[in-house]
Amino acid sequence: MPLRRRSTATDNPATPGAVVAPASTVTPASVGARSELRAGVDLGGTKILVVIVDGDNKILARSRSATPHEGGPQAVADQIAANVEDALGQAGADASNLKGIGVGSPGSVDQSAGTVANASNLPDWLEPFPLGGVLSQRFGNIPVQLGNDVSVAVNAEYRLGAGRPYDALLGVWWGTGVGGGLILDRRQWDGRGYAGEFGHMVIELGGAKCGCGNRGCVEAYAGRRDMEAWVRKQRKKGKKTDLVKIMKHRERESFTSGIWAKGIRNDDKLAAKAVDRAIKAIAAGIGSSVNLLDIPAVVIGGGMGERFFGDRQSEFESEVAKHLFRSEAPPALLATELGDDGGAIGAALLVLAGTN
């Protein structure tokens, strides 16, 4: 059966028309069925974002903090717990009101064991750590569900955001690395546990070396960290760029998406070339994915994606078209609707999946 566009958003089996409201508009008195409250945790290498949502997936409170860079996984778990407690307090609730906690995490997530391992962008986190069990015990043994950070964000966009009209959706999260998530025939596709590694699709045989050890991966050209390494290498060869100067002026340790954007606004030709190179790599990966799966829509998120996709959508579309077997049926390329909240909202949805 061909994958098709859904006729209406209300065909979606998950809470159609859910509201994502600013936390500042919600008062404790507006918290309705307290037993339906869920906490969603977006765990990233630089920040932790926690939201409290109600039964309609309306955000009642947010709590954000920097991810600890000392103390290992236990310090991260402690900070997550502190953010959950803070968000509950903002919502006028406590742990007894929580139906569960969902966590979207980088690394190798084993939901059945409740562990996260190989989270290379988190401090000293290579061995499996029982994040689910630690958080569950901290909050009175409530259910804690774990999922891949990008997959849960893509699922949120599918169920509540830009992907609602579609039966199938590819999510491409362009940030420090390049992640992906996949919805096929209205179901999140996890394969044997590692599906969605869009950044490790090979687009050039023998191409640029990727951090995974392979060559020619999308991420080797488009991951923010890899883009920075490429620019620094070109700089050593005598090419000029202001990105390092901008980074130092902003007292940053790496080229953030804002630094890339500033460089391009300043007509930094090397920065522009790096971004163009990244867009071409992502487009090649999208084109190949569509050729294989006939996906009708692709949502592009992540720090770099949200920074550049809106202004350069036509460039993405033209580059994707170059790689399509059937150019007369291109996929819809979509910006995220949930924005920075998407990962945390998707994590909160994990609780529903775990209790069904």
C-alpha cells in the first residue's frame, strides 16, 4: 500500500489539535486532571529542558538548565530531577501528580533495561547508566520511559506538529551532529533499535572521514562539529574566515549556529561554502531516503536546521530534486512547528506509549 497524505489532522490517533501554550500563560489553578500530568525531558549536550504537560499535551511549565559537565551521569540525573521538581512547582503540582516521566536522550538507549550508554556528548557517559531507575526511585517509583532524543522529537512533530497531515515522515535534525527519525505507515520505525541514523548514510564513497569511523557520511559534511573542523583545516591552508574571531568575541568554545549565521551575514565566504556544502549533503541523504521509501514529507529541525532552513528552503528543495528518481513527485520539506519544545514534548508522549 503506498504511503499517503492524511486527509485531516484529526485522523491522527494521538490527541489532535493539542495546544502548546507558553508556560507564562498558565496558573496553578488551571492545572486540571492532575493524575494526567507528565514530565518530558529533553537531554542534550549543552542543555536540559523539562516540560510538564497535561492530558491534552498543553505545556503547563518549563524548566531549563545547563547540562553538568562534571560528575558524570549521576550529576546529570540529579540535575534532571531538580528541573522536574522546579517545573512541578511552577505548575502548582508535585510528584504525586505525575503519571510518569519521559526522557529523550542521546546515546544508546535501552528502554527495557532503563539504561543509556555511549552518550559521547555528555560527560563521562560511555558505560550503561540506569537513568530510568534512578529517576523512578527519586520520584516515588513512578514509570520512566526512555527514548532516542531525535526520534522522540520527530514523533512529536508527527503527532502534534508539522507532520500531522501525513502517514509517513522523515525527520532530519541538523545540529552538532545530524540525527534522524522515521515514521512509516503511522508508526515510529525503530528497526532493531538503531533506525533513523540519517547522519550515517554514506553519500560519497571514500569521502570525508566521519567520527563514526566510516567515510562519506552525511554528518561528515553537515554536522556542526564537522563543519567547524573543515573550516579550521581550510584556515590552516590560508583561507580567510571571521568565524574564529566571532567565536572569541562571543566567548564561546565552538562555532554555534548563531556564529555561523553571523559569519554569513558578514559575507564570510568560507562560512557560506561550509553551509552550502552541508545543505548539499543533507539534500543527497533526503533524496536517497525518498527514493527508497517514497516518503511524502520531511521535517527539518535541530539548531542549525531551525537557523537556516526557513531562509533557504528553496535551496534545499532544488538540491533534493537533483537526487530524486521521480522528480515530478518531490516530498514536502517542512520546518518544525514545535521548535525547541519538540524534544521535551516528544519525551512526554513516551509516557503514554509506556502505559498503553
